[in-house]
Amino acid sequence: MPQLTLQLKRLGKKKVKQLPLTLKVIPKNLQELLVACVKNQVDAFNKKRQEVNVVGFLSPPEIQEQAQSGKVDFGDLANKDLAVEQDAIDNVLLAFKDGLFVVFVDGDEVASLDAPLQLTQDSVVAFIRMTFLVGTYW
């Protein structure tokens, strides 16, 4: 199974989140890549919602690790609603068409959903979320 590295970025932020992504098949175009990413994340999201957290305390190393990120919690989830895969796929395709994020594969922007992709084991896929300025300028 092919494994890629995903980079998640936001404009104006220096922090880059790196995620490994294991795919069942190599996507031929950007739309197939986006659908595969969404399916992977929906599965992970739904599994987390269905897990039962039986440990009611944090160990000192867990507290230290969470303190580094700025938030210490027990991991309890108030919202147990599951994500609907097709809704998530429709949302990501619409968000791409609306320009809410851009995609780079190995440093090259992919501007079309039907653009063919040449992905390898070493490929790095970067998703950059665009932010919009709000307010008025005088």
C-alpha cells in the first residue's frame, strides 16, 4: 500500500502539521486524492467517536506532552455524532472549487481536479488553507 506524507498549512502561520497517509490505491488525479484523504480522515474521526475511554486519569508524561501543545484534557468527547462520508467528500470538492485551499504535490501546485498525478512513496502533498481578510480599510 502506498504511503504519502501530508503537510497541512495555514497562510500566515509557521506551524506545519505532518501526517502520514496510507492509501489502498494510488490516485490518478487530484479528485481521487482528495476523496481518498477524506475517506481516511472520516474513518479516523468516526473510530475516535466510537472508542470507549476507560482510563480516567493522565500520567505525568501525558500531562507534559499535552502541556507542550497548550491544552491538557482527558480526551473526552461531548459530541459523539459520526461524520457522513459523502457529505465530507462533497464539502472538500466544493471547498477546493471555491479556492478555500490549494494543493501542492512535490512542490508543484495542482490547480485542477482532473489534473493527472505522478505520486511515489516519497511524494509530499501539501494542503494550504487560504484565509481571507475581513474588515474595512480606511
